[in-house]
Amino acid sequence: MVFAVKLTLEFIFVSSSWGYEDCKATADWLLAQTDVRPTIAIVCGSGMGGLADMLKDQVAFNYKDIPNFPQSTVHGHAGRLVFGTLKGRPCVCMQGRFHLYEGYPIQKITLPIRIFKLIGVETVMLTNAAGGLNQDFKVGDIMIIRDHLNMPGFAGNNPLAGLNDERFGVRFPCMSDAYDRDLQQMAMDVGQELGYGDFLKEGVYCVLGALIRDHRRSPYAAQTGR
């Protein structure tokens, strides 16, 4: 799955390990290590790590060497932040991302997005491999996300929880148009031009956490996401 959003400075939390000062320190450290000033960030999910290898004039950092940065523990996630250019555009790619089931607090999982904003990123593209509940979908289809359901958020597990720091943005950002419609349409148009129309879909992404689909949750999620 893939989706893209226009970034605004609307990420909220203050703590001793992932607050604004920590994010700013990491952003300043990264900017001091490379001359690349990315405006686009791509988070490479399962099977997408090779995209980062396509960047030209690469400057790469292992997650373990980046101050305050979490480390990916999932097999196949290389754990590198790669700066460079793609088709002439300055980009940064995450080779591997973080998940709730790895044991990180949700504010730590979303910390890279806050850092991206502080280094000048305006657009972020997230990719991942996921199962499909739509009976019309087939294995290997690409789905452009138009909205999401945050099931852990129903129980209060939300990256916006906690003390608000106005330097990150407003207390309650509007989520009615979280996914940029122009970028969605661009992705659909380009997919059609490339001949991907038969397996290019759109839909709602459902976040379940460390769960796989089962006969109880799947019908509920399918109905809720309509």
C-alpha cells in the first residue's frame, strides 16, 4: 500500500525522549552531516527497501548512529536513513520503519515524521505490505490510501496524546483531509499511464497493531472501512 500526504507541523507530544528539543537536536545533527535538503520523504515498507538504493549521490546513516532515533528490529528492514536525489528531486528514504509490536511507544514510532518536517520535508510517502479485506482485491494489488482507521487509537493509543507543544502544531489538528487528494489523483493518473490500471486500487487502511486477520475482526473492519 502507498499513500502520500502534505506535511504540516501538527505532531504533538512532549517528553524527555521524544519532545521538540529531541527532534530538533536530531534534525540539526542530520543537516550538519549532509548537504542534501530533502523536500520529499519516502518510508520504505516491506519489500520496498530497494527504492532507496536508486537514489543518486547517496549519504546514508544507520539508525543506531542517529541521535534519539529508534532502531528497526524487523527482518528485512535494513535500518538506514538514506539521503540523495531521485529524478533530480532531493529526497530522504527510510529503509525500514517501526511498529507498535516492536515495543516502542507510539510517540517514538512517529518521531521520524516530526524530524522530517524539521529538516524541510513537505511531502511524505508511506509504503507497507498489508492484507486486503475487499473481496475484489487480489494479491499484489497496489492500494492508494484515501483514509485510515486507527483501531489502537480507539483505546487511546494515539501519537497526539499527551502534553501539547505549540511548536509542533495545534492541539487538535483536523483529520478530515489528512491524505492529500491531489497527490492521490496524481498517483492514480501516473499508474494508468504506466499500465497499472488493472491492479491499482484505492481504499481505507485499517491499523490493527500486532494482529493478523481473523474471522471475528475482519468483518468488523471491512464494514467500518466502507
